[in-house]
Amino acid sequence: MKLTLLELRRQLLHMFFGLFLVAMLYFEIFNLYWMVGILGAGVILSELCKRGRVPLASWVMDHFERDENRKAFPGRGPIFFMIGSIIVLWLFSKDVALASMVILAVGDAVSHIFGKLLSKKKYKYLKSVKGTLIGVGCGILGAFIFVSIIPAVVGGAVSMLFEGLDLGLEDNLYIPIVAAIAISLVI
């Protein structure tokens, strides 16, 4: 497995996008309604980008989107990131939701980056052992900002282990939900 410049850019954008949303929610600049509005704008931009060139949005797609998504579903990752984030913001306390969003933003991104950098072997059902373990550690550290250590460890470990499995599902949707459920079970 090899880390391409495109994948590195994508994962760094994933991390910074997620941390930006968490900061805006933490400082109460954004709320659930803002998130729904941003999701709506993202869906509209996705559709417009499929049909033609859109200033700024098309540039972002050209530099950060995988070719297969660029034509079929531009902005797929951020759209599912927003849906997963909205679900946890709606169903869980603010601290649990923010912890689960940080796990998604940081844990998921670093697991992809380090999985591609450090792993030479592709497993049948596991993306990368080394990447998953580094993602678990970073997810725990990020969650610990918002919840105590035991919920952070449980939420980071459980959700990143699910992320490490090659389930064929959109991990930007299920990681924050799995993390929030795991955290809530031990708070």
C-alpha cells in the first residue's frame, strides 16, 4: 500500500474539516441547525459539481476528491461526515458528540495515513494493523479533551477497530455513531 499525495491531502483536509467543525460547535458559533444548513449546501454543491464547473467547489474537488467520486458523488466524504455528526449531535450530549467527532476527524485520518505509510500487507478484512493502532491512540487522545479517560479509551478503541475492518460501508457515517454509543455505555 502506498500513500499518494492525493490521499495525504484528502486525509489532512478530513482532519482539519472535522476539527474546524468541532471548534465551531464547542465555542457555540455553529449549532445543529447550522450543521443541517451546511449539509444542505454541501448536497447542492455536490449536485452542481456533477453537472459542471462551480467556482471554488470544483477546484476543491479537483485537488481533494478521488476520481471515482468526482464523477459519481462529489464531496461524498464530507457529506457523510456531516450526516454522522448531525446524528450524534441530535442523539447524544454535546461532549459525547464532540468526542465522537474528534475520533472521526483525527483517528480516521491518521489511521489512513499511517496505514498506507507503514503497512506493506493488505489483509482480507482489516485495512492495516499499524494504521488502526495509531488511529486508536489518536482517537483516544482527541476524545479525552471532551470526556474522561475510560469513555475516551472505549470510544476510541471500539470505533477505530470498526474503522479498521474493511466493511465496505461509509466510515464517515458510522464511526461517530459507534464512538458515541461506546462512550455513552461507560459514562
